[in-house]
Amino acid sequence: MWSRLKWVDAMDLSRRNFLAGAAAVGATLVVTTAAARSAMASPPDEFDVTHTDAEWRDLLSADQYYVLRSAGTEMPYSSPLNDEHGHGVFSCAGCGSDLFSSETKFDSGTGWPSFWQPLGSAVLERPDDSIGMSRTEVLCRSCGGHLGHVFDDGPQPTGLRYCMNGDAMAFRST
């Protein structure tokens, strides 16, 4: 009986240690992710279109600010631009710069507007390891606003999928 109690107590202690360790790892990931997002929230002043944080907050809706200036992500299937099939141009909701042609838009089934190619040199790409996985972040070249990410699982001719947040863009018919 005594040895069984010791084993149960040791097992309970191990479970508590495991849970405490898991909680510490989880907290570290949250803090690390928050720090990475905070660092991305302030793009460098090297862009043609710049505003103070207060000006961006005045210019953008809360959802646009969250995506463009805080590198946030909207809920899948929440943007009307996901279902936009008209002929036109998708532009940056922050500065109005043209980003993607409707000719390169496709239904990726992900719930976000997806394109296989941006317009000319409309976007910048940079490594993003903010959530513990390697991705490539896509930014508006003019204002540095976060648009989404690009992946290599898209259709031909590029094989790329620019998975963009609808809140980061506006659509203009042409």
C-alpha cells in the first residue's frame, strides 16, 4: 500500500510539473508572438506614405487598422472581397495604391481573397516567423501596411497564393 501511494503521489507531482511546464511554454509563445506582432505594427519610415499612429487610427476603420498596422488577420469568409468577381483592381485600404488585378484572383477555398500575382512592384515580401512557423509576409510597397502572406501552393502560371486580408484592400471596378 505504501509504495502504491508513493507512486501515485509521484505521478501527481509529475502531472503538475508537466502542466506547469506546458503553461510556461504557452505563456512564452503568447509573449513572443505579441512582441513579434508589436515589432511589425510599426513599419519603418522608408515608405512613400507615412502617418503617425494616431493619424492611421483616424484614417482607418478598427478592422483595417488591426490588419494593416498591427499585422492582424480577419476571420476567414468574413470579407465581401472574397466573393468579389468583378473586373477591376484591388488596392490598399490604407493608401489607395493598386495591388492586384482581378485577372489574377482565384478561389483558393481558404476564406480569404487570393491572387497568383501582384501588380508590378506593388508589394514587398519579408520573412515572418511570428507564430512559430516560417511564412512570407506581404506588405504594401507604398505604406508598409500588412496585407497577408504568400504561399507556394497556388495555381499556374506562378504557383503562388497571395492570401490577402479583405480588410486590407478596397475594390475598384474598371
